[in-house]
Amino acid sequence: MRREVKYGLIGGSVALVAGVVGGFTLFGGSADSSSPQEAVAADAKSGGNAPQVQTGPLTAKEVHTTAQEFLTAWQSGDAAKAAELTDDPEAAKSALANFSKQARFSKVTLTPGKPAGEKVPYTVATEIDYNGTKAPFSYGTSVTVQRDDATGEPRVAWKPTVLHPALAQGDELRTGEAEAPPIKAVDRNGTELTPEAHPTLTGVLDSLRDKYGDKTDGKPGVELFIHRAKSAKADSQQPDKTLKVLSKGTPGTLKTTLDAKLQSVAEKAVKGKKSASAAAVKPSTGEILALANSPEKGFNLATQGSLAPGSTMKIVTAAMLIDKGMTSPGKSHPCPKYVTVGGWKFQNLDKTEIKTGTFAQSFAASCNNAFISQAEKLTDDDLTKEARDVFGIGLNWQTGIPTFDGAVPVQSDAQMAASLIGQGGVRMNPLNVATLAATVQAGSFHQPYIVSPSLDNRTLAKAARTMKPATASGLKSLMKLTATSGTAAEAMSGIGGDIGAKTGSAEVDGQKKPNAWFTAYRNDLAAAAVVPASGHGGSNAGPVVRAILNAG
């Protein structure tokens, strides 16, 4: 949808600025004002030989002069000349030539700041002029000057952020009628959800406006916005971003499945953590009840994250083993200290073992080798099929917002063995993991969604089969035991009702502490949380999920 602007400096619409600003002279300069390119040409004439390609770091003068020439050419409306000073003249020329046209900019002024190494910051000050409506607008961005490997000459590294810091490849700055009207998003009970009250929902609300604004009774206004390039993958499509509102539209009401009370609790539970994320769903329907992230602004880890889920994956692995008749909760199922698969030796945490215990004991204690020891009895795609066909992981979810829908790739040998405990190539986010617990509680997969599918007649993803009755009852008993006397007992202490839980700790290369995971359900509420690089799932992610379950 439309919500930002594209920049372009054309002919006489550009105002020139001279003088020294922040230690940087845009026009004029010292007596030695020749450009690096002119200096090379002069050396060639005087020496009579082809000049050597210069190497090594750029000098301060090279950075200063190249940036000065680029900004001067751009500001004067000479897109071709400015583009030739970049490392991608063709792309730069087109973007610079269209800069003011699509953004409806006039009186553009570029003011450089003090260079920092190879980077030169500058501000763009302009006036938006759209059908007689005018408004001032300014922002800061920068160019980076680098040495060209082939010629040795300094060149501006061309990228979309030269035009605006929030532009990505293929994005455009535009001014015009928004492609969707603003929305008044409300929760399941009619409570308004705003980015001011719930900053962590800012991106979600933008996405909802993009997708559903034109399906409400709202009317669009006129805005300067970033029109995002269309992504090849729907789950990674970013919403347009409003930069300035010239005339307000009329918001249309959009009902979501969120619960404002649970949303606030989830936000409070992750607040203050360097990095954390949580999601809550309704197992019987798949409705998304809460999504929270810390930091509260930026990447939505709750729905778009892609992390190894650690031992929460044992929910899927246990279902697969029970489905295949390879084990059951009360069956003897030792967890050896060491297991070798595909030439790799796996050992349990602290080299522990359960010599004569049951599968239920190994699950509740989250003993890794009880699962890894089964790898050589499985085919490479068994786990992938169980995750997809029973739990819906990796299907094309139609939630109403961009999501990563989990991945359990077909792997072999040691990597397949590691996948059984949520390592290897397995990747999920809190919404995916909350859905694992929800599927156990409901006995079947219900695709998560945040806006009713009846609004746009979209088809929700469906798993190929429901859980076998014996598997369903067995998994619930395993997760209840874990919640009452296993690794999740501390976090779940005192929580009544129909409960079940699973902890997880996912090792990450280069991290001193593992990513902490926790998922659980209580009656018709399931939640999951991840706290990266924090340690054990029960003590770090467990309190986040506990707070959500208590509030529900």
C-alpha cells in the first residue's frame, strides 16, 4: 500500500547550498580543488605512462572530494553526473532522476555533516507539494565512499539508503493517496489497539492496514510513504511505511482475534529483557491472542523469527515415536549417557543418564539421548512428515500478517539425529512453538490467525491428519508430568486446570548461553516464549509463559 515517498532531484527544483557545514564544504573548497579523477588524468599526461591503479585505504581528501562532487551534482539536478560517481551508475541514475517526481519534492536542500571515516552524513530538507497541499519535510541519511577495485578511484557505494535511510532494494518514496485507508484495530472484545498503547504491535498494525484497510469502511488520506517492493515470499512481505500525513483519512474498524488484556500481560512479561518474544493462541480455534517482543520495536521475532526450538521439538518427536509404536509413556525407554549417530557422539547434559526409566521419565527430564538413540530406526523424512502432517509446521499459513511457518527439513545421519531434539536444521518462532502445545491440547492442528478468514475468504492451512487417539492421550500425559514434576514444574507451580508444558534450551554456535524456550497450555490457552542467550528454558522463558497462563 502507499505510505512513503520516493526521492528524486530534478532540474530547477533543487536549491543549492554553499559554505562550510560541520567541517565539510559542499561548494568551493581549497585552492587544490581538483577531483581524484582529474588528478589521475593529470598524472597520466605528465608521466606519459598509464597510471597505476591506486590501492589501500581512502584518504580524508578523497572521501571529502568524492562526496562533495556527488552531492553537488545530485543537488544541481545532474543525475547522470552524480550517478557516474557511484559504483552502480545505471541504478543510481534512474533512482536519482525519479527522486523528486514520485515524492513530489520541491526546493530540495542537501546539507552535509562531518565525515566519519568513509561515511559522510547529510540532511535532506524539502517541501512536499501535492496538488496544492504543501508541507515541509526533512530527514538524515549518509553516503559511504569506497575505492573501486578495478580503477582505484573513490566511488560512492550506491544503495537505496542514499536516498532515504529506511529504503530497501526495490522500495520507492511516493506521495499520493494512500493505497489503503487507516484502520482502527480492535481486539476480540472491541478494545482499540494502538501503537501508542502497544508499541510491539506497530508492525503488525501496519501489516493489517496494508492487507485489510480497503476491506473496512475507511477512506484513505494523502501521505508521503515508502512503497515496499513486493516480496517473492508472502511471509516476508514488509508493509508500506508512512513518513508524513498531508491529509488524514477516515479510519475503518478492523476486528482482530487479539485479547488486549493478555497482550498487555505478554508485553509486561518480556519488557526489560535484552531480547525476548512470546505468543499466545486459542487451541480450539487457532486464534492468536497475544504477540509480544523485546525490544518492542523492530523485527517481529514472535511471528517471523527462525530459531532452533531446542527440546520443545521433543513434542513432535514424541508424537512420531508413539505414532510408530516405538515407545509409549509407561514403556521402558532408557536414556544412555552417550549415543553415536553418523559418526558423531552425542552426550547428555552433564553426562547424565536414565538407565532403567520409562519414556515418560526421559521426556519429563528432557533427556536428549532417549530421543537421539532412536535415530537409526527412522527414515530421513519421518520427522518432517510428522511435523507437517500432524502439527502443520512448514505449511503455508494464512494468518493475516507476515509469518515464518516453521521448517523441519529432511536431514540424514547426525543432522537428522540433532533435529529430533530441535537442533540441526529445525527452525521455529514462538507462534510456531505455541502451536505445538495447542495441537497437543486440542488433539489436532488449528492454523493460527489474527483476522477472521471470513473477511477475505482466504483458506487456512490444514494438516493432513489429526493425532491418533493413543498419541494424543500419551502426549497430554507426558506434558502434564513435565509441568507437575519435570523440568517445567517450577514455572508451572500452582497453576491449576488442564495443564501441560515443555522446556527447551537450544545451543547456538558462538553463544555462551543457550536460547531459552518454554511452551505450555492451560485449558483453552497455549503460549510459548523464547529468551535468547539466557540459559535454561524453565527459569528464563518459563516465567513469561506463566504470566500469560495466569492472566488467561
